[in-house]
Amino acid sequence: MRAAITAVGGYVPDKVLSNKDLEKLVDTSDEWIQSRTGIKERRVMAEGTATSDICVQAVNQILEKRGISATEIDLVIVATVTPDHVFPATANIVSDKIGATNAWGFDLSAACSGFLYALDTGAKFIESGKHKKVLVCGADKMSAIVNYEDRNTCVIFGDGGGAVLLEPCDDENGIIDSILKSDGSGRAFLHQKAGGSMHPPTHETIDAREHYVHQEGKTVFKFAVTNMAEVSRDIMDKNNLTGDDVDYLCAHQANLRIIDATARRMELDDEKVLINIERYGNTTAGTIPLLFWDFEKKFKKGDNIVLAAFGGGFTWGSVYLKWAYNS
Ligand code: ACO
């Protein structure tokens, strides 16, 4: 039995933070940001809101579209690096807020690859026959951990995310294959130093600004280009797909140049490469479900779609699926 995505939802907050706005905060320019990343603006959540609020908005759209009650949900997985709290899991909070009283759930931390890891994990519970309805959310309130005095990172990240419903599928569509990878030695180049058990919060860690994202952009860029392109090519070769066979690439929206390199390696025409980085920036675990949300109307039943991501950890991977419905 296969697991198929049967509905998608998404959410970004209303407040826009443009490149021009950032020019007032740090020494940067709209031209620099657009030429290096492809980003024009990103969204920022209001104070007093959290990652669970992104998930709830997205999930409520799904429940309405499918005409189902939250009590029918078996499992909620939330991929995020910005959970509402260290514990309990954001998945529990989402379940409570939507009224999924029969579900269990957990959070999954794999940075920008989080949604792919969570999608593959959720699919296993459907394939095994254990569950019939699994919600997979990918969402991040990156503004909670971005230092708006650090031009290396504050221009990149934004807030937002989305969710998908996984259900059993008895035709040839659904999630077909995945290749997921990790290399913990990459942790030095992209991490949040303090706030965990290694460096619990103290006045010193706050003063040293160690609760914010630290990224060595050049090194991460190098690993991301190589690994995202390679793993996407690998999943095509493993499934005997040529560039002509692939209908769409939904790649993690970290940097337009990384996405371009991946598309070139896959030998894809430009119109097959879905892009929305210019509007939302890098929403970490949120980018791939936000692509589904924005481009759902393009997808036809049976379309071959390749998902690809690279992120902190390092983590990376690729998923091959056949879209399961016409909207
Ligand atoms: N505005 C102006 N100048 C800047 C800015 C900025 N916002 N940020 C950095 N610079 C400067 C640097 O200080 C450097 O100056 P120097 O040469 O005087 O030292 C210069 O611009 C060039 O910096 P580079 O780092 O070489 O710029 P690069 O072309 O590599 O682009 C970027 C930087 C966009 C961060 C790129 O490296 C990148 O996209 N990296 C990968 C990001 C990524 O994919 N992350 C993974 C996912 S994120 C996650 O998992 C949470």
C-alpha cells in the first residue's frame, strides 16, 4: 500500500519584511540580496504567535477541503526547528488546538530537510497499515531565532509553512521512493549554539547572542549545491526517470542558485522548477509545503514530482512521488 498526499494547506503571516526594510537594519542592499539569493521579501509573525499557529491555519484548510473532522486524524508530525517550547512537542499543541483528540504526535528536527524526513516517516505509518490519516506539517517561525543585526543570516530567513494530509492510495500514485541523508560533522557550519542541554540559557549566552542562527554561508552553500543536486539525480536514476519524465521539481527554497544547480543536474526545463523564494525567503521546514500550497492548481493526477532539500545538520534528501489528485 502506498501513502498519497490528498490535500495541502499553507500559511504565511501578513507582515512583509522587504529588502528595503532590511537596508534600514543592517549594511545590505536590495541588489545584493536579490543577486545572491533571489529573495525580494519575507514574512514575519506577530509577537505572541508561534509555529503551532502556522500549522493550525494550514491544517484547518486541509480539514475543510477534505470535509473531515479533526477527530479522524491518527497522527500529527510537525517538522520544525522553532518549536513553540523545548517541550511539550508542537505536534501536541497543534492537536489540542485543532481538536485532534484521537491523534498522537511528535516533532521532528531536521532543519530545512525536516519536511522531507517527516513526509517519509508519515508515509511509513500509512504503508504499514497502522494509520489511515496522517498530518505532516513543516513550519518555522525563523524570526524567533534570527539576529536582525547579522546581515549574514537576517536577509535569508522568513516565517511560514504548510501541511499535507497522507492517506492510503490504491492506484499507482503516491509517495514512491526516498533517499534521506545526514552528516552530523556539518553541525559546526549551521546551528543555534545555545538554548539546548549543551549550553543552557544564561545571561552570558544571551549577551553573546548565541540563541540565534549561526551560518557559515559559503561552506553551507558548497555542501548544499553538491548534495542537493546529487541526491536529486540519484533518485531519478534509481527510478529510471529522465528530465523529460519529471513534471516538477519542488526544491527547498534556500537560494535560487542552489535550486538552479539542482535543476541543471536533473536536466529540467525552467518551467518545471517551482520557485516562490522571492516572496517568502527561506522558511526552513516550511518551504516545500508552501510550494505545494502555491502551485497545487498546476499539479495533475499522475504528475511525477521530485522533492529535494538540504539543511542544517547537515541533512539532505530527495523524495519521488506521483501526485494523486486533480484540484
Ligand atoms: N549584504 C551585503 N553583503 C553581505 C551580506 C548582506 N546581507 N551578507 C554577507 N555579505 C558580505 C560578506 O560579509 C562578504 O564580504 P567580505 O568578502 O568582505 O567578507 C561578501 O558579502 C560575500 O559573502 P559570501 O558569503 O561570499 O556571499 P555568497 O555569495 O556565498 O552568498 C549566502 C551568501 C547567500 C548566505 C550563500 O552563501 C548561501 O546561500 N548559503 C547557503 C544557505 C543555505 O542553503 N542554507 C541551508 C539551508 S538553511 C537551514 O537549514 C536552516
